[in-house]
Amino acid sequence: MVNGLIAAALVLVAFNVWAAFMRHDRAQLAFLSRVMAWLTLAAAFAWPLAVLATYLAPNATAPLNLRLYHLSAGRYLSDSIPLDDRMLALACAAVPLAIAVWGLLSLRRLFGLFAKGDVFSPATSKTLGALSLALFGYVVTAFVAQAPISYLLMRSAPEPRFVFAISIGLEDLVALFAAAVAAVVARVMSEATRVADENANFV
């Protein structure tokens, strides 16, 4: 699994370098969008599986260092935590995780529309709006879920201290900023589509 993550990182680096220097035409854009659609679909499947594996076998997956800051409330997961508590914590983490998967699937649909040359359309702006909502929903639900997750992961400690962990980091601010940008771009694209339709009808 570690080798798989390293390979995925190398593929993404190579893809970014290639995309930066590729020639700018419609065929290349369509190909680029199709590749990104497949990558986001793979991420939508891989992310939940990686989180599930981390909760089921934390010691075995420790070398992956998945840094589940919100989905584990910043707690170090280990096999010493009872499986029942880990599964209850995973159930809490499943809510923001499901929203993240919805966001990835929305992103995949957006790239699918781009691949078909459907850039300025109601479907594109609607999908971009869904992506914005998913980003915002993930940050909010992950923030709220930290309290019960921290309680469940700490209550079996020899000397449990019932302190609820709630935190917000730079990555959360970046996600919220991206959500705001996506929301504004969705509205701009919707307005551009409306104006284009009006002009077409006028002609």
C-alpha cells in the first residue's frame, strides 16, 4: 500500500509537469479532462478504503502516516484502542468522509463535462456549485465530528481525560477559500450562459 501511494504521487507529479507544458488546444483539453475524471474517480474509491483500513488496522497502516487530523480528531490510532470504539469513531468520521466523496464525484462529473466540450452550460455551473457545497460541508462536518471522535478514542485510556478536541487549521481555511471561489465561479458561469442564450435568441 505504501508503494501504491508513492506510485500515485509520482504519477500526479508527472501529470502536472506534462499538463503545464502541453499545447493548448481542444483535443488536449478533452484528454486532460478525461484523465482527471479517472483520477478523481480513483480517489473517490481509494480515500474511504484508506480511512477504513486505518481504523481497522491502525498499527499495520501506521507507516502510511495518513494524517487523519479531522477524521481521527488528531488522536494517534493504535490497536490498543478497542475495536468497538474505533468503529464508533469511524461512524462519526463517515459523515464528512461521505461528503468528501460526493465532492470528488461532483469534480469527476465536472471534468466529464469539460471533456465533452461542455464548458459554459447550466449543467457545468450546477456541478461547480455542488462542488463548492461539498467543500464547505466537509469542513463544517469534519469540525463538528471531532468532538465525539476524540471522546470515543480516549475513553478506553487507563486514565481517560474527557477533553473534546476541536481544531481548525490552514488546510481548512484553504478548503473554505476554494469553496467560496468555486461558488463565485459557478455564479459567473451561470450568468455568462444566461447572457449567451439571450444573445443567441436576439440574433
